Amino acid sequence: MAEPIIRMENIEKHFGKVIALAGVSVDVLPGECHCLLGDNGAGKSTFIKIMSGVYTPTAGEIHFDGAPMNFDDPRDAIDAGIATVHQHLAMIPLMSVSRNFFMGNEPLKRIGPLKFFDHEKANKITMDEMRKMGISLRGPDQAVGTLSGGERQTVAIARAVYLGAKVLILDEPTSALGVRQTANVLATIDKVRKQGIAVVFITHNVRHAMAVGDRFTVLNRGQTFGTARRGEITADELQDMMAGGQELVELEGSLGGTV
């Protein structure tokens, strides 16, 4: 079995007297989709902010590519190869797909003493990378705002992959999408995983997790409720773990089994 590309051990995070995480351990292998599940307030957002360098853990260790690692800020994590695609994408709707694709990383060409944005190179790369992800554009100059939500998610994922991500963190990428758009995003996750990139898929939707996940870790109130591989756990069991197990059983009893 391959060694984990990233390993988070006994991660704690305190905000004053509030304990957001109380000893959470998760590792992610190259080429796997590791789903991090939990209800609102479970600690998912805090955990991925530590993984992506936004927060420094109060306690615990981070190992990246086999070596201890401390991320002082998000740029450290990005430089190491950890890319995060957030639920609310930082894109400019009226700007072209290719300009959004290369925002902050523009290819340049020199004309005399001056450097200019290399439109031809950017357009070709954008079209090639989107084609790899199964998205057909009218052209690279198409405004990104004319794409569906799922297609915009795919632009962000393709951009991260092109820029060299080793670990791709997806923060609730399907939460606001319809069925067809969700299917497109899940298919993109599968393509990325097959390229050997480690995917951390944060979601509260068990069905979406079961569609692409290789391993599943459930957080509940800042603690790990367990990790299971595909085939070792059912969707119903995952749902029970997310809801606190016995709490859901008791609720189903009081409501006549309608939960």
C-alpha cells in the first residue's frame, strides 16, 4: 500500500474555551478519494482550514509527503501542493474561462522589453484541460458566468490540477447543484483520482460520498467517529454515524420510523 501523501495526527483546535477539534486523525493516500463527512458543526471546516494552512493547530502533527510540516499560511500549503476548491468559487462571472483559469498565474510573452498576457497559450491550455475533464466549451473566451454551477466547479478543479496539486480539497462542491451538475462534478473527481491525485471530499451528503469515495471518515462534534473503506460500511451506517447513531434510532422511534 502507498504511503499517505498527507497525515494529520491527533489534531486539536481551541478557540479560547471552545474546543472545535479534539484529537482528530486522518490520512489521505495518493490516488484515493477520502470523504470527510459530518453534520453542521461537526468540525469539517475547521479541520480543512488546518489542512490548507488557514489555521494553525493547537496540538497535533501534520506530515506531508513523509516529512513533518507546519503551514504558517495558505500560501505555504499551496506551494507544497495542497489546493482547496471552496463551495463559493472565487471567479469573475463576466471574465472569460481562460482568464479565470489563469487568474494570478498568467502565462506571459515578451514583446521587446515588455511582457504581456499570452492569450494564445492560455486559450489552448484552457481548452485542452477542460476537454480532459469532459467539458466542451464554445470557446476559451466564453464568459465563465454562462457555465453551469457544475461546470464552474470543474474549471476550478482543472485549474488546481494543472497548477500541480498533489492534494485537492473539495469543500462541499455538490451542495448547491442539481442532479446533472452533481453527476458532472462526481465524474470530475473520479478523473482526478485516476491521475494519482489525493482528493479530500468534504460533504454531508452520504449518497455523493458513496458514489466516489474510497474511504470515509465521520466527524461528530469535533471528534472522529471512525474511518471505513469502501465495502466495509453501508450508506445507512454512515448516515447513523453522522447523526450520532443512537440519537437517530431514538428519533426514528418517536416519529414512527420516518427519519
